Amino acid sequence: MARAYARAYSPHVVVLTSPGAGHVLPVPELAARLAAQHGVTATIITFTNLSSPEHSSALATLPAGVFVAKLLEVSLDDLRLDAHLVTRIVTVVRRTLPHLRELLRSLLGSPAGVAAFLTDMLCPAALTVAEELGVPRYVFYTSSLMSLASLLHAPELARTTTGKCRDLPEPVRLPGCITLRGADLVDPIQDRANPVYALIVDLGLDYLRADGFIVNTFDDLEHDTLVSFQDLCDKDVYPPAYAVGPFVQSCSDEAAKHRCMEWLDGQPDGSVLYMCFGSGGALSSRQMAELAAGLEASGQRFLWVVRLPSDKDSSAGYFGTASHGDDPLSYLPEGFVERTGGRGLALAQSAPQVEILNHRAVGGFLSHCGWNSWLEAVAAGVPILTWPLFAEQRPINTVKLSSEGAGVALRLRAREDTGDGMVPRDEVAAAARELMAGENGAVARKKAHEPELRVGAEKAAAADGPVRRALAAVVDTWNGGSARAAS
């Protein structure tokens, strides 16, 4: 009976997640660590509006003591079909706040209560509900601490500057971070006329309602930023940040049965360029054709996870709604698959990325630079050819890979004369050859193979490592007693 009583009243946390693989996938990993290492139970909350089969599958298998709940659907009929993904997410969050309040009240009324509320980095408006109910509140930030620092700086930037950020004459200096240009900040804050600009500024203000940030990073990756952030925390400028990453999925026997793995088994060591733009990224039809032509001209071996193109939105697949039953391979240039069949494999389906990156045949990664992909490449020791599409991918992650990554990435260059952001086929061909067989590529491969970051990631996640200590420090703040509904 004593054991059952202790289990029933172990700390119970509520985690609100938003869509997108980079946001959903780390949540069950965090919940599993909290359950296994610290005896914490958890309820993961998702949005009915923003759910998709792909995102839901990530939450299909959870450890004991971890549960899932969905917020009721709300109407989005007044939003334009091409509304920015941040606009859609923020609108859903704000409109579901009454449902979230009702759900949290019901959980507060349970015997376990609620020890803490964790919200996704795109949903900090939900912190107001936890604040009203007296529940300790945190932001689970699934990208880099440098990215968080840039968003926290957005309100100050809005207050002290005028015009477009991309045209700022002076560099943007964030404590403990590499120096950024205005053009290196997230896309929506580049232009004050962008309707999403105000939403990003509000995001930065809402973050300050948190009691702390739980961040998917580790000390060896962002040491200087963590030190500077702690200094600002000590001065009561920002809430504390806890580095609890990296959240990188382990290789699985089931994924190893994917047909692409058998194809990789037949390729020479380090010879294959793996290409994937994430679950949400989309190229335009023209850009897809240029990429295919450049890849063909490069002569390099490749494994390409092909997504449907979109001529309007580079994040068209973000909500898992871009398929419409079409075959992505049908958008490739006529005869491309046949002409490259001897040295390449194009897939019109998801592929096991962690297993692919860790395969001996993979020598490079053409990536959108999402944070999860970034971490997975670091863990696998694979150099990156950067092709960012949206959010923090282009400014923050790409700059970080090229600078702090000390040469583990090469950058594709978009055409500047037309202003359309197109990467021409000759640039694709040259960059692919350089990464896989050139001198700069050799430097990148050597840097990627060096053990510092990989060892740092392993050290962080060790049984007695800093991740466990960081989570223990957070859990200790919850152990003072779960919040419960007022009688």
C-alpha cells in the first residue's frame, strides 16, 4: 500500500505541445526521463486543431504514468488559408485557453494535483492560465538557447530600433552568443509590416511569465550562452534555464528494416549524401527541379526523402496536411529517377533519419537545419550542407553551424541577382561535390568526426551527468507539494 500511495502522489506535470516533429518528438523523451529517473508522472496535452497522424504516432507508445489529453477543437474559419504557421498556432492557443483552464482545473482537483505546467516554445500565451491557477510554469524550449535568447531580445529590439531588422547598421549582440546581423534573426521579425512581427514580440514578452526554461541543449554545445544566461538569471533579468538535452532518438530494430537501409548496405563507406528537409519543409516546384538537375549533374550518390512542393509556403507540410494523396516523385523532372537509379534512391515516404545518419555509407547531410536534425547530425558525426527554409532554421541554426560548429557545415548560396531566393542547379552541383569530395568538405568531415560534441552529448546524458542533475534541480522545486484546486 505504501508504494501505491507514493506513486499516486508523486509529482505530476502537465506538458502542452505544439505540432511539428521538432516540437512533438522531444516531449515523450522528456516525459520518459522524468518518469524513469525522477518518479514524475505526466499528462501531455495536444491541440485537436493542429494534430495529424504523423504527429500523433509519436505519442502512441508512452511509458507507464504518462498520459495524453486533447484540447477541444476551435474554429479557424476566419483565418486565411495561407496564414503563417505562427499565426495559426498562436490563434489556436489563444482560442483554446478556456478549454485549457477547464482541463487544468480538473487535474488540480485530482489527488495528485499539478506540480508544474510546461508549455511548448510556441505556446507561451498558455502560461497565463497556469499563473491564474497558481501552478508553477515553465517553457519547454525544443530549440537552441541562442534561439531563445534572440526571441527574448525581440521586445527590446522592437523598442529601440526602427525600420527593418535586416537593414540594421549595427550587429545584434546577445550575451554569450555569436554576433548576429539583423538579417540573421528569425524571418518574421525582419519586417515590422509583417503581421507576424507583433506575435513574435508578444512571444518574447510571454516568456517572461515563466518560472524557468527547460531547453533541449547541453553544456558542450552552448557553454558560453548558458553561463551568460545564468548571469542574467542571477540579476533577475530572465528566469533560469535548465539544459536537459540532447533529445536524440535511439536506433531501433524496426527502423533498421526500412528498405532504404538495405540500399545503403550496398553503397561504399561515406559515399552517400542524405537529403531531407524535415517533416514540414517544402520547396517550390521550380526549386525542386533545380535541385534535381544539380544533384544529377554532381554525380554524387544520394538518398533523397522527397516531399511535395509548394509554390506559396516553405512550411506547407508543417501541419501534416500537404499530401492530398499526391506522389511527391511525380513532381521530379521527367526521367530523373531512371537516370540516377544506379547511384541514387528517391523516397516518397518518411525514412528513419537517425538510423540513416548513423549508417557507415552516409558521408553528408543536405538539411533544412531544424534543431532536431542538427542534434542528430552532431551525434552521428555527419557534416551538413545547409538549406534552411523557415523559422530559426535560416538565421540562427545555419549561422550557428557555420560559426560555432567550427566548420562542420558548408552553406548553399541562393542567387542574389533576382531576389527570389532560388538556389541554382550549378550551385547545388558544386556544393554537393565539395561536401562529399572537395577540400572544404574534407575539413567539414574531419570536424564532424571529431569526438568533442559527440562525447559532450553522451556525457550530458550519462546516469550521473549534468542532464540528470538539471532535471533533478527542477523536480526539487516541484517536490514542495503539488498545487491543488482551492476548496
